[in-house]
Amino acid sequence: MKTEGKIPPVVRLQYVSGDLIIKEGDFGLSIYEIISGKVGIFVDSSGTEIQVATLDPGMIIGEMSFLTGTSSPRSASARALEDCCLEAWHPNMISTVYKKMPIILGLIAGQSLKSLARMNKTISGYNSKKRKDEIKQIQQSSDRWSSRRSFYRKEFDKECVYRPVNSPKSLKLIGRIKNISRGGMQMVAKTSNSLDYSHVPGDKFFASVYLKPGQQVNMTAKIVKLQKGESAGTISMGMAFTHMTQEDQKRLGFFLMP
Amino acid sequence: MTIDPQVYSIVVNEESFPDKSVIIKEGSGGDWIHVILEGRVKIKKQTSKGLLTIETLTVGDFIGAMEFLKQSKVPRFTSAIADGPVLVGTLDAELLKKDWESQPLRLKKLISSLMQNLEDAITNFVDLAEASKLR
């Protein structure tokens, strides 16, 4: 159907698991109703995405920016936790009815909005502190892990494919393994990967790499150390293997032999 | 903060409460909305270790809006307790109900979602406070 340049007041959109629907800090006023699937609400805390809520069908997202007005950026990110169908409401459509709303309902909404913003800020503060404590603990164990691993690692420079453990199989992020040992590896990836998918200490990933032609090894590994890569726009991850089949362990063992 | 004249025009009853008296009790029935005319009111939630203050409301703020806009006869989610002497006005529930019901469906969904998000945030806040033993 031709819309002759007009944006329809309501459109239905499909998202697959992991898709970013709204990005914190962006400017946008559309409101979305979840028709099917679950959506996670995340806030950024010192570079880490912290999930503050899980929303079910029938619930609305993106209303904060609309209610607080055009000058406010999105206060949280929304990401599809599974395949989702959302109905997007054009802000002009909802704005027209909002302006006609009785003043008392407007005042009640305004008060609730302020309370919610304050509450989310407090929750984010608590979660951030908790996360920092967890990272500190992981950091301490990673230092011990790094010193143990350094004796047995083999320099290496191969492209690998990886994805977060809870992401769809179709997702393929590209990384480069710089060295590998029985216990873990160092992987370098583009920083842009970490913008779309969480890459923080503790996050687990599936990864596959060809050690030699015909010798593929699959593993599950978690980030234990994260730092800027040597090249601009890259991150370097120290990763500990959390799962590998016995066959792949043997393959890796032979590969590591002098 | 002052009272909006349109809000004041639908106040049907005024009631005074002495310091620390309970204006609304968590878990009780009722979907009246009140507006604070004088003084301050603390919104509190019961936890395993006593009452936790969620926020402090002042003149012009509403009490009990969450339950009213849910329109499902849910028990009061939090308690409202006078923080010093307080004067509250009860709003004309019938008029408000009529106003609310005449709003477009998507607008009602938007406001109801906001109320649900606030309720969820309060629950999260209470859980975190209990976990970190903050009071």
C-alpha cells in the first residue's frame, strides 16, 4: 500500500533474539507495544549493560522519552530477549491524544515518571556497585589464571568465529585468536562487537577455530580479563575455557606440543 | 509546589493527620486518590526487617494513583505515613474514573504501563535494599 510519504501512525516490526530495539542515549520518541516475545531493559553502568527489567507481551517500551519530551535521550536500552513482534506508535499520533488528556491525569503521569526515574537511578547505582565487586573478584582470580597460563601457551594468529552463549546460532562474530593454551586463549575483536553484544568479564561465548587445515576446535570460554587492543578500535580478551569435548582437548593438546 | 486549581476543584473531602499516622495502609483495599494539601508524606513498603521508605511526597503530590489507574481492585501496594502534620484532599473518584475511561486505549496502555514499571521498580528497589541490608 502506498503511504505517499506519510509515516503510518502504527506499524508492526519483527525482531530476532538479541536485536537492539532502543539504544540508551539515542534521541527517539516512538513508543512500542510488545505484541509477542520478551524484551529486556538495560542501563549502562560504567560501560557495562545491566538488565533492570524483563517485559512481557502487552507492555510498553520507550514511553520514558516520549513522556519526558524531545530534549531527553533514551534513558535505557531495550533488547529482544527472544524473537519478538512489536507495534511501533508514531509519536505524533500518541502526542495528539496525550495533549488532550485531562490535566489531573497528566500531573499523575508526571509524578509517576519522576518517581520511576529516581527509582531506576537508585537501582542502577546498587547494581553498579554489585557488578564492581564481582569484577574485582574476577580480576583477582584472573591474575592468578594469567600467571598459571603463561607457562604453556602457544603464539597463534588465526581468525575465529564466536557468539554469546545465549544468542541465536545464526549469529557470527569475528575475532582473532592471538595465543592459546590448555586453559584459555587471548582473543582480539572489533570494539563494535562489544557495542551490540555484552563483552564484560564473566560473559560466556561459543567459539570455533581451525588450528590447522581440517583441525577445527570448538570451545566455550568466558572473559576473565578485558582491555583495549593494540590496534585502534579493538578489544583484547583473556578468556578461560569452560567447556571443550575430550576430542577437541586432545586435538588442542597435540597442537600445543613442541 | 502549589495545588493546581483544577485539582483543587475536584477535592470532595479534606482530612488532617497527625505526625506518623497512617493515611493509607499497605495491603488494604480502596482506590481513592488523595492530593497532599499541606505537609509531607512518606511512602513506605513492608520488608522482612521493617518499613522501608521509598520516597517522600510533598504538597501537590498524589497518593494512591497507582491502584486507581490499575482499576483492578488490587490491594494498596505501599503505605502512606504522615511525616509531621498533614492535610490531604480526597479527589472525586467518580469524575476521575469517567475521565480515565473516556481516554483512547493506547493512551491508557501507556499510562498503565508507566504505573506497572513504577511498581516493578519499587519491588526491585526493596529486593536490593533487603539484600544489601540498607535502611
